[in-house]
Amino acid sequence: MDQPAHPPDGHAAALGVAAGRRRRVRAQAALLGVVVLALLVAGGYWYVTRNEVTTDDAFTDGHAITVAPQVGGTVVALDVHDNEFVHAGQLLAEIDPRADRAARDAAEASLAQARALRDAARVALERVRIAAPARLAAARATLAAARARLARADADWRRQLRLPHQATTQQAIDNATAAHLAALAQVAAAQAALREADTVPEAIAAAAAAFAQRTAEIALARARLATAALDLSWTRILAPRAGWITRRSVELGNEVRPGQALFALVTPKLWVTANLKETDLDRIRPGERVSIAVDAYPELRLRGHVDSIQRGTGGRFSAFPAENATGNFVKVVQRVPVKIAIDSGLDPKLALPLGLSVEPTIHLK
């Protein structure tokens, strides 16, 4: 009798169950292997990066100086272009100087006039110092002479009055009386002149005050001249530092006003500002070594160190800081700006713009 072509159904089912069990075991082993591998990779990554702090909330930073005029007027010269490198003291633009030059010349003339008036006041003071005492001495001498004449006239007048009528005449008596009265008047006039001349300290003080006023006017004229000269110098807008011209907002012939932003000057000094989570600050100290990757230039590798940590979170200095004392409080992890100085890796031919996204990695000790 021939054997059946296939094994009985029960045996086939047993074989299928065994095969399924083997597949589950292999799948579980593979899954366990993947889990173990993932744990090893995660453990290795943690071990390698356990002393590293990194963030993608970081950017290049530097000095961006706003260049603005101190005086208003029409721009008559513009010697720079966008993104041009300029040196400290280089002429950037010039404002029409004619009005300021005229004001400077007028201030110079005012100073010369004040000096002339001061010299005249000095001469007047010296004259008063000499003439006032001389007038006083002359008034005293005049009074003395008048008193002498009065004494003589008084004696003559009294002598005429004592003579008998036969020894004199009425005309002689009248002449003596008139001379006596005239001598009295001369004494009174000399006394008045003496009182007028007896103001030597006051006259000298008045002349000295006039001289001091003219001297003060010279100081005022000098200050006005200095202001006018300064305004004239401000018509030439010079670069305060070396750097690149950015955000130029002025053209030749524009009318500008004091304080109006004309350029932004970006200096070569560059650093990185990294906004780190407050929970990452525990072990960070100034001087820690930093590796910096620049998103715009993947091949560029910068090296630096932690320069300083800002004494305040970014939210504390925002335009609208959080008011935690009002309403419902929701705790949010704060970020603190950390300044990272760049030590090496910069390409002298490559000027990194401010605000580029970078990814610093701080290597903790």
C-alpha cells in the first residue's frame, strides 16, 4: 500500500508552532540586541559628552557703532560705500560747512572786540588809579588855599570894622566885606570839591569792576569761539574706529539732522553670545575651553573660551519683563547670555557677519 504524499495534519501543525516559536525567539533576541546596542551607544555618548554643554541658541556678536552727525545740514561729500572697510579717523561724509564757518569767523571777531575792550578797560583802570589820588590831593590843596584866603579876608574885614569912621571909607568897608564873603564861598566850593574827590576807593573799584567785566566777556567770547569751531569740525564726519560700513542710510545731497543714524560701523572684534539654560550653568566657569561650529561655514572650526556670564537673564532685561508677582505663575526655564571669546580659527579673508547662528560646545573641566 502506497505511503501518503504529505505528513498528517497534526505533525504539520507541530512543525508550524515550532517554527513560529523560533521566529519569536529570534525576533526577541534581535530586539534585545537592538536595545542593548542602543543602551551602549547612549551610554557611550553620555560618557563622551558628560563634560560638555552645547546649545543652538547662539550667534556671532560684536560692536556695532551707530555713526550720526552732531550738526545738521546738506551732505556735500560722501566717501564710503556699503560694506567698505574704513580706518579710524577716515573721512566718511561732509556736511555743508559754510554756515558753521561764518559762525566761527563771527566768534573770532567777537573775541577780538572783547580783547580790545578789555585793553581799554585796563588803561582806564590804570588812569583812575593815578588820577583819583591826584584829584584828591589837588582838592585838599585848593581847600587849604581857600581857607588861607578866608583868614586874610576875615582879618581885613574885621580890621575895617574896628577902624574909626574918620580913618576909613564906606567903600573900603564894602570891599572888605565882599572879599570876606567871596573867601567864604571859595572855602565852601573847595570843601564840596574835596568831598567829590574823596572817593578814590570807589572810583578804583568801579574801574576794576569794568575791567573784570571785560575780562569775563573775553572768556565768554572764547567759549563761543570754541563752540563754533567744534560745530565746524563736526561737519566732517570721521570714523570713530576701524570697521566695516553697514546699513548706510544717507546719499549725497541729503538733508540730515543732528542725531540721525547715517551708518552702522561693525568693528573687527568678534565674539559669540550663547544663551544657555539656567540648568546648564552649574559647572560653567570663565576660562572653560569652547569649540564653535558655524552654520554658514561648516568647514570652519573656531576655538575660544568662556569670557563671562551676564549678571541677569535675557528676560530680565527685555522690553517687557515678566511680572511673576501677578496672575498665575508658570515656571519657565530661563536663559542666560554667556560671552565666549574667540581665540583661533578665524579666516582673515572671511569677515563673519554679526548674528550668524553658531553652535558652541563648552568643554567642562
